[in-house]
Amino acid sequence: MKFILSLVVCCLCLVATQAQDSLVKKVTLVPGKYLSDVKRKSDKMEQQISKRSQKALSRFMKQEESIKRRLARIDSLKANNLFTHSIDSLGSLKARMKGKLGKYSGALSQTGGGAYLDSLGNSLAFLKQSKDLMEKSKGITDKLNGSLKSVDNLKDKLAQAEQIKAYIRERKQLLKEQLSQYTGFAKDLQKMNKEAYYYAQQLREYKEVFKDRKKAEQKAMEVMKKIPAFNDFMQKHSQLASLFNIQGATASAPNLEGLQTRTQVEQLIQQRLGNGPNAGAAVSQQMAEARSKFDELKSKFPDLDNAAEMPDFKPKEMKTKSFLQRLEFGSNIQFQRSNKFFPTTGDLAGQAAYKFHKNGSAGIGLSYKLGMGTGFDNIHFSGQGMGIRSFIDWKLKGTFFLNGGYEQNYQPSYEGVPEGVGQKWTQSGLIGISKKYKINSKLKGNMMVLFDFLYNQHVPRTDPVKVRLGYNF
């Protein structure tokens, strides 16, 4: 019996060892490119935030100096008291963003990057204490340390950016209160509000682009999430764990000291409204109204972090988009039936559009006319010409768009037409409706029905109605 038990124990140990070896083999698949990608994207975002923050601070300083000069003509003492210290503070923030005054060490450095950056930093910290889990390659330790430094620098820049946002928010509110007794400053205050709003919007744009995971990053996270030690490490060192003090308690029983419970909240409401039979109904009604108002505001401004950021103007949603972010690339195909002058053709087109408004875009494209024969009994491919296109899209409602365009089509040869009669270049003026639909997160399909109001000028005449199917990405 003892022999059998010993044999079973040995077998279990062998299985455990093999499982551990198998796990190590899987973990070693964490690609070294993951570190290069993290460093590259962190450095790029840090540079973008630094450049945009310095630009915003320069504009604020210029605006405050302008207001100070104008206010000094009315009340020089108040102008000095209101602006001298502020302009110095803006200069100090700008110098710190350039790295001249050292790193910011406030509490915001723990929260400025959000959950994604928190996970990214913790994954690198885990790999640093478990280097044997990385792919073995030359200089892997230096790469890991470099990536960690880049992430830390990015956290610092984000913390400074959050500090700048908070300072600007408080500053514009103070100026609004202090300058309300004077006339002629409304436009200046609105300029400051615009700059503050678009600065916050730009930071959100950078964060959204930063969250886009590349192939190496996806693979690394998939591998690490299979490791129990990594999941335990994330639970103990994440922002959420820090918020609820999980490091000092077990994950199953976090320390919630200082947080109000539902019972305490209900008792507070009863103290304010009394214990009458209608107290609960009154609270429910007020909460429903508040929730309705909040949802309405959130639908108009879904990206606002603070009520003080509410703009007093109509924001341009595309203003914070870069040139490349405004570009949309796509392709479409159009078929034209055969007749006695030319075979069945398929127009294969590629295009690029520039989104100049949230509802509109304009672009250009090139098409190639592929001849496909005259029927199923006569299929052969041939080149039948090319085309140059320009177009504009404008959203009507939902997923329906008004589409218009001007095109030049080159078709050098026609069968059955006397020499010199057929037009090699024909122009088309198109207008119609397009329907767009989502295929996946990065691909959108579209179907267009267009009418060519110059079709009767073509020799030989072509079909007036064009149907095109395509996609954008």
C-alpha cells in the first residue's frame, strides 16, 4: 500500500513538473517587440502632450497679458493683483512641461494615465521581477528598463497635463467672476474657454490613440494573463487596489473604511426629508429628474470630465483631429452592362476622403475600367480605360448620406463607332444617395445609387444610373 501511495505521489510530482515546464515554455513566448512597441508609443504620446500643453499655456499667457493691459487702463491695481501671479504660474507650468523644473510629484501622477496605462506599467513591473518569462534576446534588460522609464515619464507628463487642466479650469472661473463687473471682456473669456475645452479634447484624443494595441502587445497580454502570478500581481498593484487599500488586506475582503454605505446614505436622506410616507417618493422623483438631466447633458458632451468644462459655445468636433485622423480610405466597384459599342465593364476604384466636418467629407479617386466580355459565352478580360473622380458626402440622417461628384472617364476605343465619332474623354456630373453600414470596428461598407445628369452628352450614350458598392476603413 505504501508503495502504491509513493508511486502516486511521484506521478503527481512528475505531472506538476511537466505542467510547470509547459507553462514556462508558453511564458517565454512573450515577445521582445512588446517592449519596443511600449517604449515607442509612450515616447510619442509624451512628446505630443508636451507640445500641445506648451502651446495651450502660451496662448493662455498671451490672452491673460492682453486682458491685463486692457484692465490696467480701467483699474491698474486690480490688474496687477489679478494677473501678475497667474502669468508667473503659467510660465512655471510651461517650464515644468519642458522639463526645466523637475518632475511633478503630486497625487495626480497615480491617476492621470487611466486604467490602460496602469495595466501597461504593471505588466512591465511584473516582467522586471520575472525576467525569465521574457524571450531571451540581446539587451533585453536594457529594453525593459527603457520601456519602464518611458512609461514613468508618460505618467508624469499626464499628471502635469491634469494639473494644467485643473489650473485653467479654476482660473477661467475666477476671471469670469472678477471681470463680470466690467464690460468688453466677454469675447476674451470665450477665447479662453475655447482653448481650455479644445486642450482637454486633444488630450482625450491622444489617450484614445494610445490605447490601440498592436499585435505584439496583444500577444504579450494574452500570454501573461494565463499566469496566476501575473493576475495576483495586477490585483495588488492596480489603481483599483490602491483606491480600496487592497495591498493591506486580502482581495476578497478589501478595506472599505471611510466609504459611506447604502444604509448611511438612506439615514442621511431621512434626516433631511423626515420619515413621512411621501419622502421616498419625493427622493425617487428628484433622482429621476436629475438622472434625466444628466443623461441629456452627457449625450451632448459625452467626453466631459467635469461640469466646469461645459463650453459656452458650439464646439467643432473635428478641430482636435489631426490631418491623418481625418483621412478615410476606401474602394468601390461599379458594373456596366455590355452593348454594341463596348463590353461589360467593371469600374474598380480607390479613393481618399478628407473629413472636414463631423457630417461631411470630400475626396478624390482613381478608377480602372476592366472589360469582361459580352456574356457568359464570351468572357475575356481587357483594359477599357480609366477615370478620375472627385466627390463630396454629407450626412442626411442616420446612416443615409447625400453624395455628389464630378468625374472624367477615359475610354479610348469603341466597337462599331466610326473613327473620330466616339468621345475618348467623357465628363459625368453625379448626385444621389448612399447608405453606410458597419462591417466591423475598422471597416464600413456603403452602397450608392447615383444619377449622371450629363449622360446625354456622351457619344455613344451611357447609362444614366450608376450603382456602386464599396467600403471605407
